[in-house]
Amino acid sequence: MNWSFQLYSARNFQPWEGVLSTLGKLGYTEVEGFGGVYDDPKNFRAELDKNGLAMPTGHFSIDALEKDFDGVRKIADVLGITLLICPFLMPDQRPSDAAGWRGFGERLAKVGTTAKKAGYGFAWHNHDFEFKKLADGSVPQDHILSSAPDIGWEMDVAWVVRGGGDPLPWIEKHGKRISAVHVKDIAKPGEGLDEDGWSDVGHGTIDWAGLIKVLRARSAAKYFVMEQDNPNDIERFARRSIATVKNY
């Protein structure tokens, strides 16, 4: 497998040249972009090439995707991104009921149509809020996926768990739509207190050995992206995580 790395994990460990060099030496072959690396796509692409890294996936805000798709396209083409991913919705923009979430899904569906016509894949990336029950007992993620039936899903398994969901039924139900996976782990009780409760992959509480097997068998995921939202040592996180998953 080609293991990828979400560069957001390394935002506090600049310069990027050093980060990319470390990732290449550790055996990563892909990275996933986010807004913090798009300022100078040409030079960033040169650093990727230098370290034997590709960037097939990238995160872009809903505002950029809706209001400046041409700008997104130009960045993606320079960096080699073929799967555009919308990663987040700010708290003040989140609907409070099922109808609102269906409306948001319809917005994503329109972006997906635009992306497809331009030759790109498109997916939504979850956090925890999509799995927290609304007043009627439903969950936003169901409304998003049902209102945008043709878009993909980048499943962040650890956020599903933190939102109170069980990843396995979601994989069973929507596996064909899962185009990418965030491989992230939740720290054991009393650990990771200075890392927002996250862990190096394979050293926490999520059964990644079992999940990788299920995802390979039951999903369409092409990209497996290592992430830790707030590591205190980026080299340690990147090194221990890839060493673990290579045994799966």
C-alpha cells in the first residue's frame, strides 16, 4: 500500500522542506494537502518531487470550492491533486436540523458535479459533529450522504468514534463511497494529554489492524492517510505510525 500523510499534522513543525524530507525518508509515498501549503504550489511541487512524494488528494474549504473553483483547479493541477476533499464546516455555519443538513448536502452535490465535469473526484471529510444526534434522533452524516448521492467520503474513523458512532456499520453501508480514509488513533486513558487525546497510530484504542482489513475488503478506499491533529513530536508520530501499519 501507498501510505499517505495529512500535512496538517505537521503545521507546527516548519519548515516544510524538512517535513517532506523526513516523510520521504520514513517511507511515505504520498501526502495530503491543506490550505497551509497552497501559497506557492510550484515550489511546493518541486519539494514533493525532490523527496519522491505525490499529492493525489487535497483539502479545500467549502467557500473556495463554491466561490473560486477555478483557483482550486489551478492549485490542484500544479500539485497533482485529483481528489478534491471538503474537510470542515465552521461551527457558526452548521445547521441545527435535518432539513438544514440536507441543504448542506445539496451544496456538496453541486460542488461534486462541478468537480466531475472538470475531471476531478470529490469527497466530504467528516469530524465528530456529523455523528451527534439531532433533536429528531437522526445524524447529520446520513443527511449529507443521502442528499449528495454521487460524492465520495473521506472517512475519518477516529472522529466517527469521538462522535459516538461505530465505524463498522458505516463502512458496511457506505463502503463503495469511501474513497479515502484518515488513519488516526485515540489515546488510551491517561495518555496523550498534551496531544488533545490523540495517539500514534497503532498505539491507541482503535483496532486499526482489524479496520484496515475491513476497509480493504468492504470499501473503495484508494488513499490511507495518516493524521494526528496535535502531535508534540512530528518525527515520532510519523515514524511509529508507518512502522505499525506496515505490519497490517
